Amino acid sequence: QVQLVASGGGLIRPGGSLRVSCAVSGFTFSDYYMSWIRQAPGKGLEWISYISNTGNTTYYADSVKGRFTFSRDNAKNSLHLQMNSLRAEDTAVYYCAREINYYGGGSYEAFDIWGQGTMVTVSS
Amino acid sequence: DIQMTQSPSSLSASVGDRVTITCRASQSISSYLNWYQQKPGKAPKLLIYAASSLQSGVPSRFSGSGSGTDFTLTISGLQREDFATYYCQQSYSTPRTFGQGTKVEIK
């Protein structure tokens, strides 16, 4: 079935680096844009990055620009988020999500499939 | 960036009640508005896309309306499994932005 499984979270010291990943199955991965969305403990949802279906285009929220790098491997159906220069405010559950296009009077995008999330804690 | 503001931040309701949550965008976003439901410890689930279209498998008691800057999510006949936090999200432009969430609690 359609599934996104995130992994790689953990405890990391401020200034450190971590790579989280997302394994994808059940659909034609190379057809879809993908995103990372995070949620700090007890807080709301924050979109942080997307990658195009080919991997040629990425976009980052200002809060992570220059520190995080989003990549994908279409041959291995996987996503990776390399996080450098981590800060306490990066502490959150990180969700990978598929962005689908609905066509009807326009092209409407939404996050229709989400992974279970992986927890990243930045603390000394 | 487009700011999304939800109201109320929380509400208490009883099973069977009709519940309305509003979402306002800081500029016109046409119908590029989605609604999600999130239960504790779980990933969000897409309920409504394009302001008023029901995602496959979502019960018909959920409905969405609005366009431009003002949007509404309505739950007609609240069920026990609907107690959760609800988020709106705009897909008009990047960065995608979410509202701060509305927590629906049991009265």
C-alpha cells in the first residue's frame, strides 16, 4: 500500500548535523513533488522544504535555508534531509509528505500522504 | 509569505453538535485552501482540498467553503472520533503556510 516511512531522528547537540530519511512505497515516486513539514512539541505545523519530482528544483523556508538540504533518489524511492548547524529551535517531529495535484478549474495541490514522522531533538 | 489565521484556537463541543472553524488568509488565495485533521501522536490527515472538495474516504459530515480570504470548515454532527486538532493550509504560493490550528475538545 501507499506508505512513507521516516527514519533517522535522534538527539543531537547544537551545531551538529543529522540526516533524516523517508522510504517510499506503493506509488510511482518519480511522479510526485515531496515535502518536509515539521512540528515542534506542542506547536503547529511548519512546512520547511519541497523537492520537485526530478529532484532538479528545491525550495526552503527561510528558517532552514542555507542549513538544510533536501535530496531524493528516484531509483531507490527515498528522500533525504541533511540538516546542518542545528539549533534548539529545530527540535521537532519531521514529517515527509507527498504533494498531489488535483485538476479541476485549476491545479490544486495538497499533502495527501504523510509519513509517521521522526523526532529530532537538539539539546546539549 | 501568506499568513493563515484560524479561529477559534480551541473549542468545546458535544457529540452531535455542528462545529464551524474559520480560516483567514492575509491575501486572496482563490480556492487554494486545504484542511487537515491531526490526532495526538499521529500525522495529519487531509480532509478537504481546493476549499470545498472532500478527500476520498473522508465522511460527508465534513465540508468546506469559502474563497478569496475567508474559509470555513464545518463538521455536521460531531462524532467522538472527530475530537482532534484541525489545520488550514494554503497552496496558492510557496512557502506553503498553515494556520495555527484549532483544537476541538469534548464538552
